[in-house]
Amino acid sequence: MRTKRTYNLPERTVRTVRELAAGYGVAATQDAVIELAVDELARRLREDDEAARWAEAAADPAFGAESTGVEEAFAAADLETWPRA
Amino acid sequence: MATSLTLAEALRWAVVRVALDPTLDHEQGGIRRALVVSYEPFHRSGLATVCPISAARTDPRYPGEVAIAAGVAGQSRDGVILCQQLRTISLGRVVGPPDGRVADPALRRAVRAALAHHLGLDIPAVGDGAFVRA
């Protein structure tokens, strides 16, 4: 489902959206350019946040022990589905 | 090791016990529970993709982890589905019939979301081909 909304944007931004769609062919429509840009921003922000959380995990002995435990437990099973060259 | 699984039996969303000893004919210990998440046709290959379930803790702490409560799909204790530890295993390692099935749509959605998140499929990245020149 798509929803129509109105945003007040500076002329510079409106022009850039138009250029990205028509000039650079980033997406087929200006709506699609906005969608792509917002998705990319959301993804980057989330990944920045989660990179910090995963860095914490790397320093968390309990997480390390759990990961090593799973890796060791599945070692033989993993070899069966990841054949050597 | 004999498995009582049949290919006619739907495996997706089943919680199964997986024998993880080095050799399939060694039945002592090394049994872990896992949630089958692969789509049904894949199981015809003799393989299944699973997320290990940890009963060592009860609360999700990192992205890709989903809580599974005692009583759900044969869980005897609260646990955590480790979607970030996704792996494909031989169905020959599955011991006995499934302990149960995850039937709760909310829990299925949570696992699907965690997998999509972990694999970067939920928000298309420009570098992954979402950027398509018209």
C-alpha cells in the first residue's frame, strides 16, 4: 500500500530529486528516489547502531563462549554441507 | 542413526533435535535443538537450514535473536533462537520426529524478520542492487 503525504522541502532538494530521477536515472520516478534515499538512510543508521552492539558482543565472554560452542558443536555437520574443494 | 522423518512431513517451523557428533553412527550426546527455517522443497535435497536454539539463556540480547518460551514447540525451558547462527545440515543428523512446531504467527514473523534483518534483505541496500538505473 502506498500513502500520499506532503512534505515541505527546500527547492534545492526538490531539484536534486528531479535530477536523480531524470538526469541520473537512479530510479524510475521521483517517488522511487525518495523511497531509495530514505531506505538507505535508515539502513545506514541502523547498521551504525548495530555495529556498536556487535562490537560489544565481540568483547562479551558469554557471547564468545556461546558462539564457539555452536561452532564446535556444528563443526562436523558443517563439513558435510560445505564440501572441501 | 535412524531418523523417523519422512519427506511427506512438513519440516519448516519444526523444532528438531540434531545429532552433532563427528560421525552419524555415534549416538552418544551432542544433541542440540534447532528450528527448521528452510522452505519445504529444499528438504527434498536431504538438507535443511536451521537456526540453533540456546537454552543457556532466556533473553535475546543481540540482533538476530528471538525468544522462544517454554511450552512452545516442545521447549521444556525458555530459550533463544539464534538466527545469526543459521546453517544448513544433513537431514540424516535429525534425531526422531520433531519435538514440535512453531505455530504462533507472531513468533514466525519475528524469526522471518530476524533472518531478513541478519541477511540484509529487509531494507534493500543501494550496493546490493537496489540502485537500478531507469
